[in-house]
Amino acid sequence: MRILSTFVALALSASAALAGDLGPLPAGTPAGVKQAQAGDNTILLSVLAAGAVGFIGFVLSNGGHTTLTPPVQPTTVTTG
């Protein structure tokens, strides 16, 4: 649970940090759609890949920690 909350905290802090101090959009120009479409997404893909690898590693590391119930031993009852 701690790891999940850490990832959520990092995601929230990164989104605020990446927003930056952008001013208002200039009048009469597109809102950066072509620039966004042509932009390099290497950083985003790297972060997503690292998150996926971390998540898979976390799931695999917890895979062997299951608690099994002890087997029931049959008992014999003799009456005299």
C-alpha cells in the first residue's frame, strides 16, 4: 500500500511541476496542436515503461508470499 501511495504522490507532484508558468494563448494562433502531435514523447514513454516494470516487479515479488492453511490430519476414534 505504501508503494501505491508513493506512486500517486509522485504522479500528482509531477503533473503540477510540468504545468509550469505558461501565459495565456496568443490570439489567432492554434493552441499548439501541431506542436504536441509532432513532439517527442520519449520522456513520457520512458516514465510509463519504468512504472510498468516496477509494477510487474512488485506483483512478482509478492507472488510467493501466500499463507496456506495446514492440512487436516484424519483421526480415528475407537469405542470400547
